[in-house]
Amino acid sequence: MKKSHILLVFTFLLLIPYICSLMIIGIGYNALVLHSGEIFRSLIGSLCGAFIMIGIKATIQRPLDLLANETADGLMKQLLRFFSVRRRYWAMAANVILDFVLCYAATNLIRDFFTLDEIVGSLIGYVLLIMFISTCLGAYVEYENLSIDPQAK
């Protein structure tokens, strides 16, 4: 598989939904937590968000492994394998730390860039729409390699 094709699948099937998941965690945290700007509450919310992200990553293991097996580029292969949380314990710990930092950033960025009315209102719908379209495009582009149907290949 060509590198450009792998990057396209990685972007639509994994990267954009990953960013949208972080935004959903930030939106949910800011919509549900009173005094969400307090540092201690933000740290606890980020820790919960990091564990939610590990759960999300557990569901995308097969596409990550398939894409990593298809690429010859060492950097891209290592990037894909880094997000595969079932491989090595140090990678899982690094993923939790990365997700903790990114969840903390997402909660603060959502709070800084959007008003409470926007956060509680329609923002989550837009993010879910972006995630849905991106996942559909990524799955469409790579259906044959990601399919579990033996007749699809």
C-alpha cells in the first residue's frame, strides 16, 4: 500500500476521530462540572478522560495493526504501533500520559474558545458529525483491508 494511501486512512479513520474524542471529553467535562476552571478538578477530569481514551484506543487495535503491517516507512510504523495499547506496557503508560496531557489541553481550549451556551448547546453535535463523516470516509477508503469479511478481498 502506498504511503499516501496509508496517511489518508490514518487521517480519516484514526487522527480526526481521535481529536474529536478529545473534544468530546473537553465538552463533556466543561458542560457537566461546576467550577470547571479549578486546577484540581481539571486534573481529575483529565485523568478520567485519559482512561476513556485508552478504552477508545482498545477498539481500534485491528485497524492500527493492519495499517502498521502495510507500511514500509519506519517512522509511520512506529507511530501506528505507539497507539496500539496492547503491545507493550511502556507504550500503554506513555499513551495514558499523552492522553492525560491532551485531555487537559482539550478541556482548557474548549473552555477558552467557546461560551458555556455553545458548549452545552450544539457544539457536541458538530463534533459528532465531523467524527461520523471522517470515520465513514476512512472506512470507505480502506474497506477491503479492514474488513473481516473473507469475500471482500
